[in-house]
Amino acid sequence: MPDRKTLTFLIGGARSGKSAHAEILATALPPPWTYIATAQAYDDEMRERIALHRSRRGEGWTTIDAPLDLAGALAALPDDRPVLVDCLTLWLTNHMLAEHDLDLECRRLAEVLSRPRGPWFLVSNEVGQGIVPDNALARRFRDAAGRLNQQVAAIADTVLLMVAGLPLKVK
Amino acid sequence: MPDRKTLTFLIGGARSGKSAHAEILATALPPPWTYIATAQAYDDEMRERIALHRSRRGEGWTTIDAPLDLAGALAALPDDRPVLVDCLTLWLTNHMLAEHDLDLECRRLAEVLSRPRGPWFLVSNEVGQGIVPDNALARRFRDAAGRLNQQVAAIADTVLLMVAGLPLKVK
Amino acid sequence: MPDRKTLTFLIGGARSGKSAHAEILATALPPPWTYIATAQAYDDEMRERIALHRSRRGEGWTTIDAPLDLAGALAALPDDRPVLVDCLTLWLTNHMLAEHDLDLECRRLAEVLSRPRGPWFLVSNEVGQGIVPDNALARRFRDAAGRLNQQVAAIADTVLLMVAGLPLKVK
């Protein structure tokens, strides 16, 4: 039985198996499991992706939607319950589109994550290993996402880099 | 002498030394060596790249072109022969441009890879660690490539992430 | 006390904590510390980034600007002094924009790096793990950066892949 007050951070590229691996880790612990979804269904492509993730999870999961107030959703949860947050980059995107203060939002989140709670599993995207994007908004997002990932990784007890569905332990 | 019935999967970014490292691993085994090329020479840039790879390989290699029927080409090979497939992402691109059913093609390939044959060395690209691409086709390709990489990594005995020419063992 | 004649190569995506980690490693050694900046302040965004890096470094650092003649700047330094080069991809960009011979410049740099000097800390970007860029110039840069990273990693004593601010040892 692992220590329950832990934060596991899973980072990886698109389709690297982050969510699936986080589900395996969470469901290795006793239910009930809480899934915090940050996705907003803007279009059909996103609706499809959300439905796919939801159908894969199956029984035993409670889903909470928190596209913006992730810190509040996490703070409101009972202690010692497996929670999967999927994912931080979408949450950041939502705040960016809403033109919120990203530094402030990231600090609020980091504060909640710093309290010994959990076991929590946080999923995020690595978006900084391609060519510098042409447009300034994409560059700004890339910078903000990288800083957020660093903040969360610094707090986390375990950091896994997902590569082709396999976890590579970074911390 | 390593067990000959093995599958080694090398994944990495562009110019990360995937092909060169796969050649080192393959030629550490006794010849004859078979090189399965999936590239199609659409333009001068690609023709140059193919010629460069071919000249680096040198003597002792038999080259088979399999831009589409990779499963068939692998199935037709004799057992226990070092084979280098370079690369899976180009093969997937060819099927996508031909508007084939990618799920079906990936399943066919996975089936051939699941039989204990080899030593086989498969090269593929990590394409999911940049900013989300603007155009839908690129996103669809990125998703398909990520899923294929997960499938192959799950089957493989050894998975190496190539970083600046150096292998990082993932599995 | 680590052996002082060493080359450490830090590679990672944008905002992966490469520079900050390199500073931690360099300042763990006795001063004076030399910072070789390759950035050129083309625009406000870049000027801001340079100012941010400079303010983080603080006291004890001497800054040398070497947007193009990095090999010369390194060769001119006294032995046994901690040096941080930030970063190789910007240096390569500068040469590309100046339409210099990239192979020649990389060879000149590799030659200086091959002499037993240091402790030197070299920072570079991984830019090859996204979707293939649309424009030919970006593809050419990606190829050149990947080859340079391989050259430097081959020479380096230690290679670290930075992931969300954390070092993953590759060599």
C-alpha cells in the first residue's frame, strides 16, 4: 500500500498514454475514484475525445467538471481519495481564452497542490519540444504551460514522462 | 549473444539519431541485414534524405521497399534475420495520404509484430510534444502516430527513446 | 569536488528549466562564473527574455555576448573556469539568418568543445518532437539543430534531458 498523501505528475506528448496510465495508477487504489475533467466541449472533435475518455473509465468513477476553478474543486474534495485531474494544459488553455491572469491562477493551483493531500494524479502535456511556433499566442501558451509544468513537478512526489504509453521515472 | 527473437523499438524526434543507432544495434549481429524502407521519394528533399541514409548503411544490407505493405514484407522474411524498419511514421503517412483505414493497417502490422520473430529493429518518430497543430489533418496524423507508437511499444521487448543521438531505456 | 575538466550538455524543450538548472550546476562550483549569451535582441519579446535571465543570475557572473563567434569566445577563456553557454539553438539561428555555412560553424564549435576544458555547461533546445513543420526553412533549422545536438552530446561527459524543470540523465 503506497503512502496515500502523494502527488503524481504525468507529463507527455499528445497520445502518449498519459490518461490511460494515470487511470491504471488511480484504480490500483481502492474506490471511490474522482475524475476532474478540465475539457470544454467547444466542437465535435473535442466532444468525441471527451466521450472516448469517459467510456474508457467505466464504473466506479465520479466525474467533476472544473474547466476553470480547478483549485476550488480540489480544495472541496474529501481527504485521502484517489483523484485524477485530466488535464492541466486544457485548464490553462481555458484561462488563457478567458484572458485571466495566468500567473495568479497557477499560484492558486500550486497552493492547493502543496498541501499534503491525495493520492492525486495530475496529467499535463509537454508542448515545448517542437519548432518555435509562428504566432505569439502559441508562444505565450507554450511558455505558460512550461512554467506550470515546472511548478507542479517541483511539488510532486513522483514525476513520470510518458513515452509511447510507457512511464519513464523523472522523479 | 542476445536472444534473437526480439523486437527493439526506437522512438525519437527528428535528427535524434534513431536510424544510425538502429544500424549500430543491427550490425552488431551477424549479416545478412535487411533494411525495410518505407519512404517514398515525392520530392528532391526526400530523395536526398533517402540517398544519404542508403550511403551511410554501406555493404551487407539488402533493401526492401515497403511504403504500404509493411506487414506483408515482414511476414515474407525468413526467421532469425536482423531487420531494420525505417520508419513507421513515414509508413503511416503513406497510408494516410492514400486514405486507407489507419486502424485496420495498424492492427495488421501489430499482428505480424506480435509473433516471436526477429531480431527486428523498428524506428518511429515522436511527433506529439509540440504545440497542437493548426490544421485538422496534422492533428489526425499526430493522434494516429501516437496510438501506433503505443501499440508497438507495448509489443516490443526493448524501447529506446533517442535524445541527441543517445539511447534512453524506457523498457 | 567534481573533476573540473568536464562538459555538461543540457537539452530540453522550451520552458523546461534548462537555463535555471545549468545555473544551479555552475554556481555549485567556486566563482568567477562566465555566462556566454548567444541571444540577439531582435524585438521586445526577446529583450524581455534576456532581461529576465540576466536578473535571475545575480552577482558573481561575467556576461560575454557571442551571437556568432562562440568558438572564438570559448577558446579565449582561461582554463578551469565554470562557463555557461545559453544557448546553442539561438547561436545556430543567428548563423542561419546570416546565411553562414552551418556545417562549418558546427565543426568549428565541436573542435573547441573537444579539447579538455571546463567545467562547461551548454544549453540547447530539443526542437524535433513536434509535427513536421510546413515551411522548408523551419525543417532545415530542425535538421541542423538535431545534428548539432548529436555532435555536442557525443563529446559531452554528461547529458541531461530537462523535463518540467527536472534533469533526466541520458549520459
